[in-house]
Amino acid sequence: MNAFSSLMDGFGTALTPINLLWAAVGVLLGTAIGVLPGIGPAMAVALLLPVTYGLEPTGAFIMFAGIYYGAMFGGSTTSILLNTPGESAAVVAAMEGNPMAKSGRGAQALAAAAIGHFAGGMIGTVLLVALAPKVADLAVDIGAPDYFALMVLAFIAVTSVLGSSRIRGLASLLIGLTLGLVGLDQMTGQQRLTFGSLQLADGIDVVIVAVGLFAIGEALWVAAHLRRTSGRAIPVGRPWLGRQDVKRTWKSWLRGPLIGFPFGAIPAGGAEIPTFLSYVTEKRLSKHKDEWGKGAIEGVAGPESASSASAAGTLVSMLTLGLPTTAVAAVMLAAFQQYGIQPGPLLFERESELVWGLIASLFVGMVLLLALNLPLAPVWAKLLRVPRPYLYAGILFFAAVGAYAVGGEALDLVVLLIIGLIGFGMRRYGLPVLPAVIGVILGPNAEQQLRRALQISDGSVSGLVDTPFSVSVYAVVALMVLWPLLRKLARGLRNSRRTVS
């Protein structure tokens, strides 16, 4: 009942005219930027992060929530109409959505995706309301060894799940951890990797790292491949669903959140795995198996619902533990830190108005998303015709202005370009970007918790594993590390038994 009353207070905050305006602006901006090819939700939030500096925190985060969900919807629009996913979570939408669009059913595919986002976001946010305060209460008792164990879990999970290999994921994480070392040591005051520059003594701002890796790196990468890639958007009418379409999709909309929310809430879960799991589940349960691969509407509805619910799940671990599980959550965590707010177990007590206003705004944003984007889908489709040279020139301009606005130092622009070149190199060699961003954000915190745990135990390494919670987390880490080897051994034993029989 306490959570319900807090949510009602949150609606009082979210439904004020100014916050409603920020929610609407966030949804429109997020969708408009998310629709453009190659720009996913993470890049949209990173690009618009400097825009919110002049706002008070509650309005800024309500706007971020709108940008987040709007960009996710925009990414599915790009996938369906152009077969160009803006992010990995939107890949599955292209598998059935693009064949639907090519066969003249693009309007139905967009409607199934929009309603899927609405249903998944609503159910996921209800679960967020129910679970987040309880997780926060439990997290209050978590000590330094437990926090360090959770961060190790996040590091291992994010390097294992993303990218074409674990080595590449680990290399990306090390890049992020190295960038996080720049500045003064918090305990000794020793300069690290500053190269004698006073401007670098405070470290590299996370906003500059996020904008550099996402926006600059992506723009340089697309520019390098501009002549090799081309795509034409498929024209679309007003999205609508017939009775038969609704009959085929309503169960998919309800099943998606049951898959997406848990994966979003666990460290380094994200939306990639649940969208594929939802796709496989819908394919197995479908009565129209001959349509799969040619444009099955369930293959759009289920994964999009799972993707939206996973976004609500990411907020559970970010708000209660301060652990980002996706690139967008990592950028939002940077925004919290920019306002001097540290997400964690005490956030619900110290910043109650902000948190519950943000959660209530998710419900408001979902309604705005559906109300605005269904009629405006033809307009978003026209944005896909923007020539890419103009598009990415604009991205570079706004990224540079945003980075300069962070500290007002010309050195920030040089650092932005260097990090952008690092982002370009990472894409060239197949290194995922998310581990680097999480390394920058969580690296200093992990170091601080490690030192604190060792100080408590007088330097004994056993102090890192002296609680049942930390032992349990390290057991999960060991299982994740050893799982490929165990699976390989099991496959070998199975093959040997077949050979003997």
C-alpha cells in the first residue's frame, strides 16, 4: 500500500503541466531521433543529455524516460521499414516486420510494434512499482564486499553476452576501465593518466565518453561505409489492426513482458536475449508456421513487447543498486551523477519525489507514445529519407556542442574526438561499445568498494567473500565463466556415448 500511495504522489508530480510537456517533448524527440538509421536509444539519450542541463532534475528525468521509450519505438520503425536496426534489440523486429512491409502490410507491422511497446511498458512498469521498493529495502543491508561482487558480475556478464567473442568483450571493458582511471586517485590524491594536464585531474566526464563512443564513433563508421550501404524506406499508411490481427497478437503482447522484464532486471541482461527468446516462443506456439520468415505478425508483437518490458526491468537494478544493465541505463546513470544524485538503496528515501515522479511518468509516457506515434507513423517514415551525409554532419555538430557545454573547455573537444576515434576502432574490430561505457561508470565505484572491503578485513583477500551474498554472486560468476567449457564437455560426452552405442 505504501508503494501505491507513493505512486499516486508520483502522478501528482508527473501530471503537472510542465512535466507533461517534458514527457511529450521526450517522446517526440526520442522517436524522431530513434527513427533515423543507425541511431539507437543509447545514442539518442547520449546526444540529448547536454540539452537537459538547464532543467531541474525531475523534469530532466521525465524527459529522459520519454526519450528512452520513444527511441525504442523509433528503432523498431527503422527495422520494419528499412531493415536497418538502430540497436541490437531491434534486430528481431526486422525479421518479420520487414517482410510484412515489403508485402504491403507495413502499417499493420508498425501498429503491432506500437501496441506491443505500450503493453510491455505498462506491464513492466507495474512490476517495477511492485518490486523496486522491496529490492531497495534488501539492498540497504548490502556491504562493500557484496557491491564489489555485484559489479564483478556486471563486468563478466556484459563481456559474455555482448559481442562476437568474450575476448572482444573483455577488451572493450578494459578500455572503459582505463578511461575511468583518468584523474586523481580518490584516496591518495595521486594523478593517474593525466599526462600532466590540470584539466584532466577531475577525470573524463562520462557524458563525453558516452557521446564520443556512441555518436562520434557511429558517425565516423557510417561515413567510412557510406558508399557501400544504401536503403530505401517503404511507404506506409496510417497504422491499424484488423480483428484477425488483434486475435493473433494479444497473447503475444501479454507473453512478452514475462520474458523481457526478468532479463532487463538482472545485471547485463538487456533486451537482446529476451527479444530472441520471445521470437522463438511465439514461433513454437504459432498456428501459422508457414508465415514465419515471410511476415508473421506475432514475430513483431511478442519481441517488441518483451523489449519494452525489459526497459522497465533495467530501471530496477539501476535505481535500487546503481547497476546499469544496458547502454541507455548507463547513460541515464551518468545523468544522475551529473545532478549529484547517486542511485542505490537509499535513493527511494532521499529522492522520493524524483523517483516516484519518474516511475509515474513511465505510465504517462506510454500513453503519449501510443497516442502520438500511431497517427504520426507516416511522418516518421519520411524522416528516413534524410540524406545520411546531412544526418551525420548534424550529429557531429550537436555532439561537439554538447561536449563543450559539459565543462566549457576546448580540451573536451579534443578528448571527444580521441574517444570517437577509439569508438570507430572498436566498431572496426568488432568490439561492443556497452562494456566500455559500463567500465567507465562502474570502474571507479568498483575500485572504491574493493579498497573499502580490503580495509575492513585488514588487507585480507578473504574479506571479499565473507558474506553469503558475495559467495552466491561469485558462484554465479564462476558458472558464467565455466559454462562454455561445461557445455563443450557435455557435448563431447554425449557424442562419445552415441559412438559407443
